[in-house]
Amino acid sequence: MAKRRLEIDSDAFDPEATDPELVKLTEWLRKEHRQRPDTWSMPLDKVRKARKEGKGIFPFAPKDKNAETHVHIGSAGREIAMRIFRPTDRATRGSFLHIHGGGWVFGGSEESDPRLRSLADATGLTVVSVEYRLAPEHPFPAAPDDCVDVAVALANGHLPAPRGFLAIGGESAGAHLAVLTLIRLRDDYKLRPFRAALLVAGCYDLSLTPSVRAAGEERLVLNAEDVKEFVLRFVPDAYALKDPVVSPLYADLSDLPPARFSCGTKDLLLDDTLFMASRWFAAGNAVELHLINGGVHVFEAFGTETGKRSLMAMEAYLRDRIDFPA
């Protein structure tokens, strides 16, 4: 039997090996953030609107004209909206459940349209992106409840999406919610329908890992204060931040699907990825760990060639695991 391995590439931490394109991106972000008002000095609805219009730090994401909208009636009659992307050639092998980022407070499924269109066409998977409820209007456990409802519906064939091969994933807060979804499917429903997970720059310890605590005030998409503010709005006082139902780093991670963890080495959530990948591996699951030298938080959103290569590698990971015919 081949040995399982979890390896960390030392070159990912060599400052001399950083892609000049990512160095330039970091410098641009420093300059941009100095010129912008503090996120928390503005009303949340104004920040949300600005993000959708491409006036936030992330580039504008044009809407995909072929994306479908669907509403699933979840638990207690809740309406959960989602966007569905079918491969352009309509030949599909299964579905990818996508959970967007935004610190549980910002973001929406439509802000990922270009990336999800690319993923659908490159993998032959139908992509379903969940419009889960946001905090602070809807604190924990509202967001994971919505994600779990949609995941159960997908697994049981109650969504207009195929079930041949199922994968799940997300970025930042979306990666966190994807892991919570997998755990709750296993524990509450005795379901293990997903055969792969793409987990990008996730936050898995809401009590804050050392890399978050050490990040300080410099904002490269996020800073330490941002993560604290997100957690404050997302998690009610009734929950301890190290409670496994909130912070999956402390949960039982056995019997979960193969996962591809990725993160930039200038991302303040780096420790979250390193720690969670290690625990995933120790629990007996298949793991790939990809660290991108000099990458800031969710650097793939900024259109660099390095970011494009990172996204293509994620798509290749899914293609390599699909054995269901179109």
C-alpha cells in the first residue's frame, strides 16, 4: 500500500521565489487600502452594495447571462436562493456545491459568476451556489443551516442538478461553511454524498489562529481586526468560539471526503489552512495542500496569471476525481 503523505513545500516561504506579479498586487493593495475608508465605518448595506457593483477591493464580477436562479424551500419553510451554472455544452457529470465567502457578513453567490462559469465549463460539473443568510441579521447557525438544507436536497435529488459526481467547496468563510456542512451531513443525516472538497483560504478556528493574531493592522484584503469584527457579528455570545459546532478545527474530522486545501503565504488565515489540512490528514482522510508564495487572501480574485493558474489547478483536481460519464 502506498504511503499517505502531507508535504509542505519550503519554496512557498522563500521571499526570493515570490512571483513578481503577486509582489505588485500586494503593493497595490497596500496603496488602495490607505486611500479607502475603513469597512466598519460604513453601514453594512452600503458595503454590500459596493461589493456587488465592483466598488469594493475585489474587481467587478459581471453576471453570467446563462446562470439560472432557483429557490429551494428549506427547513421551517425558509426560501433559499441559489445560482445554477450548467456547462456550456450542457454535458454534465454531476454537481459542485459552491459556498461563497465574505466573512459571513458580506458577499453573494452572483459575485462569483465568472469563476463558477469557468469551473462548470472546465469540469463538466453543474455548479450550484448557495445564497445563504448573512450575519448580523441572521447570526450562527443560520448560514450553516441554509447550506446543509441545500446539500441535503442536492444529495437526495430534490434540486434541478445532477447527482452523478458530487463535490463541495468555497473560499474564506465559504470554506468554513463547507466543512461545517460536511460534518453535519455525516452526523445529523448519516450522509457522505460528496467525493471531493475544494477549500480555499478558509477560516476554521474562530477563536483566531496565531497567524491571524499576529497579522496586525495592515490590511491585505483582510487584517486581524476584520476577522474579529466578522466573528463578533456571526457568532452569538451563547457559543464558545472553540466549540466544534462553530470552529471545525476542533471537530471530529473522520470519514470526510478527499480535500484540496490552498492558501497564499501572505494570507493571515495561513495557519487555519496549515492546521486544518494536518488534522484532516491525521483523521485518515486524503489531503492535498497547496501554498502559493506571496499570495494574499483569496488572491485568485484579482486576475493575475498566478491566480488563473491556481484556479486551473483546482479545476484539474476535480476533473481527476470524476469517473461518472457525461
